[in-house]
Amino acid sequence: MITQNYSNHRRFVPMFHGVLFGLLVVTLIGSLVNLYKSFGDHQRLYSASLIVVLDVCMLLLFAFCRIFALKAQDRAIRAEENLRHFVLTGKLLDARLAIRQIIGLRFAPDEEFVQLAARAAEEGVPEDAIKRAVKNWRGDLYRV
């Protein structure tokens, strides 16, 4: 397996992000064309409009299943990193840290974590800058 680092840490699932999303978009375009062509034919109009509604529902489902999984993952990351900070320092993470900053901190090894967390809280360092500041990347191979 390739070692994870800043340049390759984002997860892209071709069958989900490429194929499924592409099929949903093509289906939406086709259903909209079908609906447009059905405007003069009242027998087809109802079924054509239902197909558009179903396709919009599928696109919403596609988005929400990803959003919900990421929210659950964010909560788990916050809990894990809070525990890690507590184990290392005896204190919980600084309350000023936003969830996006904590997500960026998960890639820092224990040796860099406490100092980087303090700097992020003091200076309001954004997630991307936190990730770039990590010297010895700690891979997160179990994310959704």
C-alpha cells in the first residue's frame, strides 16, 4: 500500500464519485428531455414528471448518504483526537478548535500533535494549513 501523505490523502472512489454520479446526472438530463417532450401529451406527462422527481430524489440520496457518513466520521474523529490529547496532556482539546481544525490535526503524530493543536487554537490556523504543517504524516486508512 502507498504511504499516505498530504498529496494523496483524499479518498476518491471511482465507482461512487465517477460512475454512479455520472449515471445519475445523465439520467436526470434524459428525464428532463423526456419531460419536455411530454408537455403536449397528457398521458405521458404524469409518468415523465414522476421520473424526474425520482431522479432528483436519487441525487439527493447520493448527496445525503455521503454527508451523513462524513458527519458521523467527524464526530468519531473529534472524540478520538480529544482522547488522544487527554492521554498526552491530561487535558481535553482547546474549546476554540473548530471541527475542521481537529480533522486536520488527526494526521499529526503524537510528537507534533500537542504543539500543533495549541498553535491552531491560538492562531486560528485553517485545516489545510494544519495538514501542510505536519512533518511526519500519520495516515488515516480507516476513513469513509
